[in-house]
Amino acid sequence: MATSRSSSEENAAPVVAWLPHWRCNIIALLLMLVFLVCCMAYRMSRVHQLNLDLTAEAEAETRLQSIYKLQWAIGKYQKDLVELQRERLREQKILELLKIGVKQAKKAQQEAVRNTPKISLPPTLLPNSLPQKMNTVSTGVAASCAMHNCFDHSRCSLTSGFPVYLYDPDEHNVQRTGYDINGFLKTTLKQTLGYNAHIVRDPTQACIYLVLVGEALLEQDLLRNNRYAAQEAEQQQPTAPSQTHDCPIEMQKLYNLPYWGGDGRNHVLLNLARRDLCSRRTNALLQQNTMRAIVVQSAFELDQFRPRYDLIVPPILGPPGGDVWQECASMVPARRKYLLSFQGEMRPKTDPQGSNPLDDFILEHLTDMSKGPTQDQFELQFQCVPATEQQEVDSVSDWTLCGSDSSRKQLLKDSTFALILPPLNGRVASTLMLARLYEALRSGAVPVILGADELRLPYAETLDWRRAALLMPKARITELHFLLRAVQDADLLLLRRQGRLIWERYLSSVQATVDTVIASLRDRLGIPPRPVPPVVAQRVFNNTFAPLKAKIRLTILPEEFLGPMEPPYPSPTFRRNYTILRMQSKEAWNDWVDPFYMYPQLPFDPALPSDAKFIGSYTEFRPIGKGIGGAGKEFSEALGGNYPKEQFTIVILTYEREPVLCGLLRRLYGLPYLHKVVVVWNSRKLPRIELLWPEIGVPVDVVRGPRNSLNNRFLPLDVIETEAVLSVDDDVQIGQDEIVFGFRVWREHRDRIVGLPGRYHAWDVDSSMWRYNHSCSCELSMVLTGAAFLHKYYMYLYTYHLPQAIREKVDEFMNCEDIAMNFLVSHITRRPPVKITSRWNFRRRGMKAALSQRAKHLQNRNKCINFFSQVFGYTPLLNTQYRAESVLFKTRIPHDKQKCFKYI
């Protein structure tokens, strides 16, 4: 029992032991379930929270996106608002400009309705009938002829243009049998007059009729080339001495000319000398009844010459025409080897009983002066050694020329002054005396004309010989040496320069002589010359093709207001047709040295006094502040200055650089006072058809040059309608403020070149030659025409009057046209150019294919300066040491005022 009890007890013990353990597991399980439930609940709450967070984030993202959209929209609206404000400001400025333009247009309208005469190029008024037949006049009546009683003014109206008719010397020969006109003169005269603008073919329209009556030579001498061959031939013909003394002109043939009209009125008899300078035939019309005809020749007796009716001309000793600078000597140095020279011999010998004691004393004094104790050298020969001249039977007593033309030229090139002795026997002019004058001026020896008060010099009505020669009475012979020593170098060079100008323009060739004779007669009648012919522009685009245009819209407002918007206003032309050669005839003949053409405008036109702009003559003036003046605001609204309103033309020379050209054109958009842009297209290859040409608010004329030449930059094109011309290169970098300022400065210096790039000519001591220098310097003598204003008048001179050799040198080097223009303007004005602003360089950096980047660019410019100096006979460039800035530049002004220019 005990054993079973113990065994049962042993079996019950594990059950009892297991019960607490089971309870613990249950509790643990419950706890675990609770934990799991809590975890699930937590996770569910966490998931819920996460869902809530995600929802919030999405909502926040949506809000942010909305905010961003709103901010972007606000920014866009703000930009639009700023742009609208800018547009409003732009429109306000444009409106202000338009208001200013309207005011100026109203003023222009008021000026237009005033009774102010508008002078322009007049229509030509010509006669339409031949001269009426009149009675012949006696020798006494002919001797008293003057323009008021022997000339028919009704055939020469002020608007006629002075038509001239030439009798063909082959058809109307007025020489006696055995004589004929010098073939050279006959041929060259016809050719030269063919180029003259005054010649007409219809005799009913003529104002004057030219008759070539000499130089008459014996027919057997016409084939000889020596100028004095006729003298030798006549000596070898003793069987016919009467021919040498008779007049070579058959007067009856002269009277029978078809338009002689009975008394020869309005006829001009040309007796021009070339070969027989000693012959009496140089005064072939002596003691002949020329009736009312005007006599033009080189020799006159005192009682034969009719002042202000007949015309004295020197002999024609030069070529038919063309460049003559090779014949001239250099003007420098001022003083040469000989102070005074003379070579000549009186032939034939005069009768000792008829000699003048004063003339004998003059020769004795000159001989003593040359041998006196002085450091000055004289070359005075009163006998030809060796004797080179043959004595002519019918020659008149005069100082003949010794030696050959080349030997005399060499002596005169070594002479500071050349003595010219007067002819004898009461003659007011002789052919030999005028030949000496011709040769002296050609070689740069200043003529010293002794007995000038007894003589008549060529074209004395128009030429001021006091500026080219020393005129002395015979009684001053003892003071001659003192006077010559008293002439300073500056005056000496002025005399020499003026003498060369007179020789080149009026005496040097057949063409110069013929043109001067016609111009002298026309000037005497007060008739304006013919208008200078412009160069007719050949447009690149014809009328059937319209180039593509690209509109320009400014995104940035200009920093300053530079000027009002104006309609195109071309410069008035030919307003001084009837006054310029009446009031400024002396200037035209002696300063400008161009009386042959009438120009649309001149840079020398006078300015009105200041008060005249407000009292009676205020038409087309635009005074600043209506005359009150003012600072920058008032200054920018009106052009001001001393001249009426005007605009300028920009001329751009380009060659196949279309992007560069279009870039320059775009920068010209809205430029005040711009009338037109003329693009000179220098290439044979036309611009691309698809090229977009910027619309800059003014016409852009694209014209083609005759050939690829830098001389095309200065062609006086008919499309240039303003006096002011801004010449620019296509690669120039220049601001609108600089352009406007340059235009304003040019208006006060109309006769000079005004621009940005300054250069100077430097003297190389080692080589004794000029060098072109482009370094920065405190002194300059040139303003390059790559960015410079000049007057259109100089474009005419460059094209028509500048020696051809200079233009050919420009083509040879493809360089130096700007230097040539500076030479020309300084030569005419004797003034330096005007540089504006502080900038020294003006080209865009990085540009390729520029002519200035060629290897020999500077070397060729050195050669150009020295060659141009040789052609002109001296270096006309003058130095200047200042530049132009605006008045208020760097000036402190009140805060409520503006400067004239912001940066200039």
C-alpha cells in the first residue's frame, strides 16, 4: 500500500507541477496576444498616421505648386508690367519726339508760306535766231569799243549758260594765201572745246562766236616741230619779203563769215601764239579794223588794246591737257641758289638815238648789283651765250629767250626770283614777256615784273597778280635788292604757291587756256557757269526687284536723347547762282581756283549775323531754346549753330562683307539728322538675294562703283543730297552720340575734315622723308575718312580736279585715299582737320580681311605721303594740337540740368 500510494503520489506530482506552468504559458500567450493586438493597433494607427501624413504632404505639395504657379504668374505679370512701363516710357518719348517734330513741321510750314524766293537751278534761256545784219563800223568806232556799246547782251541772258559757237577752222579759213593755222593748235583747240560745257553746235543759240585766226604760219613751215622754224624759213625766202610784213589774215574773209552780222559783234578773234614768239604775227591784227569783235592775243600796242574788252592771254606752250605736275619744281626750300636770274638779249638791236636813258640805267644798275659785294648770287645775262637764236626779218624789238627750254627751266629751278623786263616801244604786252612769265611760274621762280605799272598782265580782270609776283615800277630799280631781301620765307612760299596755282589752272595747257578765256568772258558778263556734272549712281537693285527688309525693334532705350525725329530734308542747291561770282569772283579765281563750274553748295558760303536769325532772316533756323539757350534738354531739341537746319548723308564703302555691313546699318537705327545712307558696293559680285536689309527709318541706296577702287568713296553721286557727308568704313565702331556731336562740330567748320581717327605725318631725319604715323600723339595732321565728316564740294574736287596720278596711286596700292583727301582739303584751305572725342581707334576688334591688316599697309602709306608731296610740290598738311569736346564736358552743373552729351 505504501508502495502503491507512493507510486500514485509519484504520478500525481507531475500533474500538480504542470498546472502552474500551464497557467504561466496561458498568461504569456495572453500577454503576447495583447502585445500583438497592441502592435497591430499601433501599426494600424501608424499606417493611419502615415496616410494622414501622405495626404498632408500631397496637399502641401499641391499648395506649393499652386504657390509656385502663382509666383511665376506674378513674376510674369511683373515683367509684363515692367515691359509695359518701358513701352509706355518709350511711347512717351516717341510722343515727345513727335510733338517736337510736329512743332518743327508747323514752323517749316509757316516758313514755306512766307514770300521767300527759293532760288534753284534755272532753266536755260537761249536765243533762237542769228545775229541781225548791221552796218560796218569804222576804225575809230572800233577803237572805242567797250562792253556797253559794242556787245549785244540780248544774246546772253543770265540763264543762258553762256553758249559758245566755234567756227570750224577747216571750213572757215581766214588766212591769206600761203598761210595756215598751226596744225597743233587747230586740232587740239577743236578737241578741247569739244569737252567744254559751253560749246553749242547750233549758231542760232550762241552768245559768242569764236574765230581761230592764229597762230598763222607759212605753209612750208607747218610740218616742222621747232617752235622757231618759221623764223629760219622766212630768212631763207628773200624773194617774198612782203609776206613777212603783211597781215597773214585776209580781213575780207573775216568780214564774210556767215554770222559776222556786218560789224562782228559778239565775235571773239583768237590769235594764239605757240611757235613764233618773236614774230610780228603774234600781233597780226595790229592796224586792222576788227570792228566790234573782241581780240584775244598775247601782244598789244598801247593804242590798240581796249581795256575790259580785249583779252590778253599768254602763249600756249604746254601740252593739250592732262596732268602737268611733272613740269613743275618743288616749292621748297624757299630760297634757292640764285636770288635773281635773267637770261635774254634785246633783238633786233634798237636805234641808239631812240633808246630810253632809264632803260640803259636799269641795265647798268642790274650789272653792278650782280657784281657787287654781297653774299647773294645773281645770274643776269643780257646777251645770249652762245647765240642760239636766228634773227628774224619782221621780229619786233624785245628780250628774246636764250638757250633751250630745258636749260632755261634748270636755271629757273635754281632761282628764287625771276626778273621780267618790259617790252619796248609802248607795248602793254608782248608774247616773249608772257612766255617768260609762263616759264617762271612753271619752275617756281617768283616773277619780278619791272615796269608793271605800264603793262597789262593776262586775265588782269580776275587774277590778282600781286599775290603771285612782285610788281615794281622802273623807278624802283635801285631798291630792288633791298626788296628781294625783305621778302620772308612764309611770304615767298605763298607767292610761289599762288603762282603755281595760277599756272596749273589757267596757263599750263591748251585746255587750261581755252577754258580760262571762255570763263573770263562769261565772268565779265556776270553769267553763272554751267553746273558741275554729278556722277549718276548705278543702283544695285533695279526697279523690278525689292530687297528683303528686316524690321528693327529696340529692346533697350537709348541712354540719352540726341535729337528730334525729322522728315527728310535735302540741302537747298544753287541758291547763290547769281551772286557768288559777282560778290566772290576774286575768291573763286584766286583762292578756290575754280571759276569754271557752278556747285550746288560751297563750304565757303557766308553765315548770317546772330541777330539776323531772329530779325527778318530767321527762315529755317533752329536756335536752342528758341534763342534763350539752355543746357542738355534744350540743346538736344534743336540743332542751333550759325547755319539753317540741315541733315547729313552717310556713305559706306564696302566689299562683300554683308554681315558686317548689316550690323553697321542696324546701329544707325533712329539716328537723328540722318537724311540717307548710301552704300557703295565695290564688288562685281552682287549682294545675296536673301539678304535681309535692316529698316533704319531712312532710305538706304545701294549703288555700284564703276570698278573696285577706293576712289569710289568720294564719288559726288547724285543720290547724295546734303552738303554734309559722313564717310565711314563698314567695320567702323562708332556711337550715335559721336556721330551727332561730329555733325554739330562740322557745321562750325564746314570747310574742314571733322572726325574721330587722328594721324600725323612724321619726318624721318635719317632718310629725310615723310613717314605715316598712327601712334598716339599730342599733335596730328590728318583725320582719316573711315569715320569723318566732309563737304560734298571736296568730293567734286577729288573726282574732277585732283591730279590723275594721285588717284592712280590709290588704285595701285589699294590704299591712301584718305591721305589724298586730307592733302586736297589742306591744300585748298591751308587749315588742319578737326578731331573730335578722345578715341584714337575706331575699328571693331577681331575683324578679318581688312585692308589695313595687309603686310605692306604702312609702307605703302609712307610712299603715298612722299609721292603726294611731290605731285603737289609741297606738303600741304598742317599740324593741330587740340581736339573738340562738347561745351559742358567735365563741367559741374546743377542736378536739375543735363549736359550737352552724357559721355562727350
